[in-house]
Amino acid sequence: MSEDTVLEKREAERNRVLDCILPHVMFDGWSRKALKHGAEDAEISGSEMDRLFPAGVPDCIGHFLDRADREMVREFQRRNPAQMKVREKIAAAVRIRLEQAEPHKEAVRRTLAHMAVPGQGGLGTRGLYRTVDAIWKAAGDTSTDYNFYTKRGLLAAVYSSTLLFWLNDTSEDHVETWDFLDRRIQNVMEIPKLTGRLKEAGEKLKSPFEALKACAPKRRPFAGAR
């Protein structure tokens, strides 16, 4: 059996077990108890569970998030993104990511709660970074300079706020979430324009002192001056 085949088989088994764990996460959160019940439903031993997810809960959460990212990218590529504008690509990818998470909405809520526990912040930060990085790469981003980090930082803010809005959205088909997402992206699209104008203005000034001088009100000559 080739190494690729072994890895594919292990991935399929991890997916199967994760699907057995998720219903228990709704009630028990991300805990050893949820993993134990999931293992029982999947009909695997505790040692087999440890083999599939050596780090336990963090491994399960990481796989849950990674799988969601991969599924999002696959569906996004089916939407003919080459015909979309950049903002349309980003909006489509975020929407796909959340729509696919709908069957596990409570598990997503429990995931955020787990990440809020002291000591688990790194897991949340890594997961958020991987998601926004996957979205930008799927959208065709090839930047390598400071724009690489700026784009991901801005999208992290958009995605995080939209995710929280979505979790509490009770509107039909989450229409209010998609309106919120469009507004957030519109706000972000204005930032490069603003920074561009600031940079252009800055390049016209030789120093911060000239910037202050340019902003200062003009002094009128003393009335008695000749």
C-alpha cells in the first residue's frame, strides 16, 4: 500500500470519526466526554482514537476547521471565480464557508467558546489565519509584500464579525448575515483608497513639520506693518 493511500485512508477515518463526535459536541462541548461518545458511535477503541487524534480535543478542533476550509475551497472553485470581481470572490467564499457550517452551527459556537478558554487562544488564532489565507489564495491572491498581511488582517476582521453575526442571526436563509457581510466588505474596500490618498499626500511633504505647516491656518500680517 502506497504512502498516499495510507494517508487517504487515515483522512477518511478521521472524517468518519469526527462526524460521530460533532453531535456530542452540541451537548458536551469539545471535551474528552464528547470524544469518548464519538468513539463509541464510530465503534473504535480508545487507543484507535488516540492514534487518529493524538492531541485529543485540539486535534479534533483543528481537523474540524481544516476540513471546513478545504470543503469551502472546493465549492468555491466550482462557482467559476474567474468571472468574479475580487470583492465578489471574497463575499462568495465567506458565504460558502458559513453555509456549509450550517448543519454544525452549535458545534461552531462551542468551538468559539472553547477557544475563549485561557490557554486556547493560539488554536483560535491559527484557525482564523488558515481560513482567511485559504480564502485569499482561492481568490487568486499572489501578494508577498506587506499587502499579504494587510489583506489577511482586514479579512480576519470581516470574517470574525460576520461569523459572530451569523451565529445569532435568526432571519430566513440568514439574509441579514449576507447583508451584514456585504456592508463589512464595502467598508474594507474603502480602506485601500483612504491609505492610498494618505500615502500620496505624505509623499508630497518632505517632513512631518511640513505636514503641520501645511495644516496650520495662514497668519494675517500685523495691521500696523508696513
